[in-house]
Amino acid sequence: MPSFKYPVSSFRLVLATALGLGVLLAVAGCDNLRQTRLAGRTMGTTYHITVAHGWLDRPQGLEARVASRLEEINRIFSTYIADSEINRFNRWPAGGEPFRASPEFYRVMTTAARIHRLSGGAWDGTVRPLVDLWGFGPAPATGLVPDPGEIEALKNTVGFDRIVPGPEGTLAKTGEVTLDLASIAKGYGVDALAGLIRAEGLRDFLVEIGGEVAASGERPGGGPWKVGINTPRAEAAATEVYRVVTLSDRAMATSGDYRNFFEVDGRRYAHIIDPRTGYPVANAVMSATVLAPDCTLADGLATALCVMGPEAGIAMIETLPGVEALILTAAPWDRIQEHRSSRFDPAGSP
């Protein structure tokens, strides 16, 4: 099955979160006759699904339908499939006829445009040239700081506002841009699988792709699902959990820069690039976790918060109904400082 591919160091970040989640699910699980578990690889990482059900209504053929749905999503969003929809969009000439998008691609682009606007450009799906320049793309990392002139030149190729949504699912380019939705596509994949499972008539389940999660109803044995936030330290074990969040009928996504970075002359350069400056963020944010009604929104906002920092990030979250966040920053004496939105409550959804 075709899949996304990400740099190995990025994979470690999402895998650590996923493994922490798996430990919690193992604790929360119960009789295997009343649950179905699926696992596999997709989008350069892993996925895990747990469905709670009655003794006699175990879903049949769900694994094949999940695999088929993930294949469809990859055919749209993977930049590693030559004829994927996103690659066809990237080859589409600027200033010409609008690109006619599929309903799914257009839906994600609409959410992406909203996150770009809300974050003041801190999240930008066209930042890929700068990510590659800094050595955090698919090519082997160099561990070198780019020339400032190169950074300034590539900034001229970045700008999500150069993509203009039009009527009837069309997208127009007003400039040459390279679109990469890796920071939001896993969240959409989670939402898509959740929709597939609901269409099966099932209401109690948890879906996770690379650490991004959607929970519905109750876990096997009753009670809300419990999901772990990985401790945001490079030396932390993959199963080391910083905090447990109770989740039901909500989505959660976490982004961080604590595993994918390099150091030059004592300065740390992490893989999350601020598209407004062209440089890696340096605001002490270790990770950002977002709870939202859907995982597409949560995924993109988590990345945006890492760029925006705690003050501006929490201020933005407070304007969004049904959205909460926890931002963790590095503090003196190797401490972790928490920044919470007003209604963030790890013990239960607001």
C-alpha cells in the first residue's frame, strides 16, 4: 500500500507518541471478545484502531475497508506518489486555469486556509522549500545553517495566501508554490477513518495515526478513553507519559520539536520552521497539544502553536469554541512549564 514518507527523525516523534498511547490502551483494555484492534503502517508512520462492541457484533471486513480508505487518502495527499492529487496541484501552472480539486482535497484546503488565517501565517502549507533548505526534508540532513541569502530567496516562494479557493471546488494559484500538507494530513486521515467506522454503525472507538487521535463513546469495559501525551524531552523513553488526557467524542493532536534538531556552535535548530522568518522557531516551546471537535483542525493548530509560542498561541485558542490547548515550554533548571487555555482539563473534555 503506498504511504507517506517522512524523515526518520520525524518518525521518531510520532512513533513515541503512538507507543505511549499503546501502553495506555493496553492498561484500559479488557476482554478481547468485546473489542477489535487493528494496526498497520501508513503515511510514514503507524496507525492503531480499537473498537468496542458487543459479544456477537464484531465488525467483519473492517481491516480491508480501513486499508482501502488509507490508500485513497494517500492517493490524494502523499507527495511521494507521482500522480497524487497534491503533486498534480504542485505541477499546475500559476496564473492559468484554476485547478479542479476533489471534494476531500478541497475540504482539507479550506481548513488549511482557516488555520493559516487564524495563526497569522504561523502555519503555512507551502513552507516545504524552507524545510528542505534547513535539512529537515527527505534528503540526508547536513547539519549546516543555510546562507541568509538563500533563506531570503526561498521566502519568496512561500505563501499559502497565493492559493485562492474558488467556486465549485476550484483552486487558483497566484504564484509558484509547493504544497505539502504533512502537518495536517494525518489528522484528516484520523477523521476519515472515524467516519468510516461510524458508517459501520459503531460508536465506541479510538483511532490513532502517528500520535494524532480521535475518540468516540467509551473504551472497552466502559468509561472514557485515556490518551497519553509523551514527555517532550529528547532523552525521554518512547513510553514515558507526561500527562494522561481523558477523551470522548473529541480529537487530540500533539506537535513538538524535541526529537528532530541539530546543534551548531551551541545553538539548537529544530525542524519546525517559522514561514514568516524562514528560520527554525526559537521560542522555548517543547510541544503543543490541541483538543478539538475534529483531528484535521487539531493537527494543524498544534503545529501553528509551536510557531506562535505560548502567549499568542493561547490567545488564539481562546477565540475558538470547542478548542483547547496545552503548550509545554522549557523553563530554567530543566523544568517544564505549562501554558493552558482556560477550559483545558486533562480529566475530562469541556
